[in-house]
Amino acid sequence: MAQAEPVVSGSFTLNYLSSQMFSTDDDDAWNSFGGFSGEGYLRFEFPSGLILTTDISGLYRDLSPYGNPVTEYRDQGPREYRVLGLHAGKQFGDIYAGGFAAVGYQQTDLNYNILRPGFIAGIEGKRDIGAFTLFGQLAYMDWRYASWAAQPTPDNGFTGMMARIGTTYQINDRLSAMFDFEYGYSGGYFEDYTGWGEAMVGQIQVAYAMNDSWDLLAGYEYGQFRANTEDDGYESNITLGVRYNFGGARGFNALSTPVQGFAAAGWAKTTD
């Protein structure tokens, strides 16, 4: 007896990025950068009720106006990150529960053109309430790197708990929105071996459906990355983009892999 095939759906998004960054350790004004960000996911829903999702996201800023990005670590802030995740869970009526694991890449301080891996893993869930979907994720992440080959302990990275909460809202047949807030705390490795770090990032996105396949998107994100009580890094990101949906996908992928821990890892040396 042939087994039924899973239902496959997903979307791919590409954004233009207008970014500003500022570090109190740099004693400089806000600096502006252009770049791009993107994300996508594939969702496999099996007849048994099992749901598997793989997603990818990334961000890149052009830092070349401020020097050589290969040989210099930017005082202004990090250049990029890349994250690839796998999610598994099940739908119970209007509630989804599951877990996820992902690998994320961030550049180091002395080898700015080399991206090194870290990981994040945790639990997640969401609940549909009319036009709203409430969601949350709780995870542990670990990205660390020793600046010198002979150094016995890492002094650059972000290792600790991450939490992300938010909601999506289907405003009408064409307009939808998502708000999320992500918080993380690294007890060490952020500012030298024992220095703690903190990440706080809020984001709002709005999507307009031009038809069943194509959406226009706009978003705003603001983040603060703290090194002990001494210095802070700040990001202000505006995105404008398009999204292609297929397989009946609609709206936002609320439970995308949390990325701000990897963004925070890029601020570790900047705020040291």
C-alpha cells in the first residue's frame, strides 16, 4: 500500500537592507551601511501529523566605505551572519509544539573574512487565536572563539540562553503583520573569558499580498547589545523586500530559527 506524500509548502524572501550601527566603545557617530538580508523555509507536513521545517536566513552589510573588511575588524559593528535550522513538531488542534536545532556562522575578530560555526537548539510552540498567532521559543546557543591560537580560553562569542516571543496578525485578506522580541544572555566569553553580554532586539514586519504567490514586505528592527555595564552596541535596520510563496503558504513563518545570538556574537569584540 503506497504511503501518502507529505504536503510541501514554503517561501523565499529577499530584502534590501538599510542599516545603522553605533558602539559606545568606538566613540563615534552612527554609521550607515547598505546591504541585503534574506530568508526561506520548506515545510513538510506528513499524514501522521508530523511537521518538519528547514529554514535558512542571513544578513550582509557592505562595510567597505569604512576600511578593508578583510584585514580590519570593524569598530562600527558586525558585517554578517548565516543560520541554517531544522524544526520538528506536531499540530494539536490550534496548538503547535516542537523543537529545533541550527548551526549559525559569524566572523571572527582577527580573520574577518572567515566565518566560524556555532549552534543553537531549543523548544518552540505557537497557538492560533482567530486572526492572531502567538508564538515563543526557548533555546541554548554556543558560539565562541579564541582570538589567539595559543590562548587556552575563548574571549569572543555569545554562549547562553535565548528567548523569543511574538505574534502575527492577519489584518485582512492581503495585509499581515508580525512583531517579535528576542532576548539573550551570555554569562561569559562576550567581553573576554569571564565578561557577560546581553542581546535585546525588537522587530516589526508588514506584508502586502499582491497575489497568491508574491508579497511586498517592509520591516524595522532595533537592537541593543551590552558588554557588562561598560559598553553597548546598537543596530537600527530597515528592510524592503519581496517574498515568493508556494504550496499554499501564506503570511509569516513565525517559528523561524532565532538569529540574534549570532548577531550578538559579532558585537563581542567590538564592545570589548
